[in-house]
Amino acid sequence: MIGSRLHLSMKWKLILSFSAVTLIFLVVALYQGLQINQVESSMETQKTEMEKRITVSKITQLLQELNGVENSLASSSDLEFVSPFKEKQQTLMDELSKVQFEKDTPAYEELELLKTQVGEYTGYVDELTNTIANEDLDPMTILEQMDDLHTKAQVMNQEMLKKNEQLYTAAADNAQAAQDQSFTLLGRTTSAAVYAAILVFILTFIIAGMLIRSFLAPVGKLQAAVRKIAEGDLRQQINSPYNDELGQLSHLFDHMVEQVRGMLQQTQSVASSLAAYSDSFQQSSSITALTNQDIVRTIQEISVGADQQAGESEQSASLIQELEREVQEITAYTEDMLLTSNKANLNTQKGSAAVAALREVS
């Protein structure tokens, strides 16, 4: 049956269609938001690595400056260079504390080794300072110790510069990796936006086609049925399987056609009854006419026999009785004719009422 099948109304079709498109936009927006957060995190990492590169560059400069102060101290044996060395040493330690790498990575191990080397380098310079300040040693011993400590300090300074260069390379590689990750995430976000736009366009086109088809198909059937009915064919039925707005309109149309067909059948029945009563009325009229002719003929016979009434009293009595009988028959026929006329008028009124009701429904 028509009502046994579940069909959505036009309102719910539109609501579900727009909800599907909105859901796609929401999913794409959430995905893009996630990608943007990852891009921001990657750019923050890139910024951190760039700052780390700058700090490592400062460390390189400080190591070179420490090397210069140490050379001046070793060559001049002037303890006035100790204070500038200590200041630059403290600045170097502060800059080293700013550099951070993830644990269990080569860069982290190199950073820890560099801190250890800075400690050894500082120890060599402190021994050099103590040697210069020691007045108990003879000049040759002082020169030998100074030369040995200076050589160790120079070697350590070169090793520290190499380690610091490796840290700079590691920071640069991390910054480049973060930059590449940012570009990759941006590319994914752009691709997702393009694919989402294409998907939304295709889905919107499909939904629009389905909605147009679900609207035009019932309307086409309704137009075809109305055209057939306008041509006089009242057997047309849409029989829509849907229960939406157009389906309900089709059901009402089918019901209207059935009502009109029933009224036409009733009108035809009334017309047939009117025809039958008309035939009966014609028969009664014919009988009445014949009776009237008998009455006229009888009256003529009475008029003719009036002259003979005196001598033919018995015959006059017989004729009078016959006249009385015929008058009674005429009265009976007249009553039948009146009854038939009343029935014909009543049927005519019913037919007129049915025709008026049919005209109003049509």
C-alpha cells in the first residue's frame, strides 16, 4: 500500500541535504583547524631553532674572544686579563644554559660534552693564572708550565669550536626540518580545502539533482493525469508511492477523480430514471387521451340518443350506467396520471440537484 512505504517530506529532504553539506564544511573546518595548529607548532619550533642558531653563533664568538684573552694572558703574563676572561666565561655559561636539545639525541650529547670542555678549558686558564701568580717557581718552570697550559687551552678551544659548529649544524637542520614540516602541513591544508570544495560541489550537484527529480516526476504525472481528464478520460489515477507534499496532493487528486466519477455515475442513473418516468408519463398521457376520446364519443352518443330517450328508457338507463362507469375509469386514470406526474417532478428535482452538486464539485 501507499502508506506502508516510508518516504521523507520535501521539508525533511531539504533539511537533511543542507545538514549533510554543513557537516562536510564542519569536518573540513575541524581538519583545517588541526592542520593550522600543527603549522603554528611547527613554526614555533622553527623560531626556537633559529634562536638556538643565534645563541650558538654568540657562543662561537665568545669562544673566540676567550681564546684571544687567553692568548693575551699567556703572552703578557698580565693578570689584568683574568677579570675580562671571568666576565666572558660567565657570559658563555649563560648562553650555554639557553641552548636546549632533546635528550637521547646526538646534539644533546654534544652540548653536554661542550659544557664539560668549557669546564676543562676554564680549569686550564685557572692553572695558567695560578702559575703566573706563583712567585715560588723559577722563571724557566713558569715558562714551561705556561707553554704547556697554553697549548692545552688552545687545543681545547679548537675542540670547543668544532663541537659548537656541530651544534650550529644540528640547530640549522632542526630549523630546516621544522620549515619543511610547515610547508608540508600548509600544502595538506590547501589540498584539503580544494578537495573539500570539489566534494561539496559534487555533493551539492547530486542533492540538487535528486531534489529536482523528486519534485518534477510527481508534477509530470499530475500534469499528464490532468491532461487526460481534461480530454474526458476519468479513469486516470496517479497512484503515487510517496507520502510527501506532492504525494499527498496526488492522493487528494485521485480521491477527487473518484468522487467526480461517482457523481457522474449517479447523474447517469438519475437520467435513466427520468427517461423511464418520461416513458411512463407518455403512456399515461396516451391512455388519458384515449379515455377522453371515449368520453367525447359517449357524449355524442348520449346527444344522439337524447331524442330517442323517451321511447327507449331502458336503453338510456343502460347508457347512463355505462357513462358512469367510464367516468369512474377516467377519474382513476386521472389519479394515476397525477401520481405519475408527481413522481416525474420529484425525480426531475433530484436530477437537477445532482447536476448542481456535480457542477459545484467540478
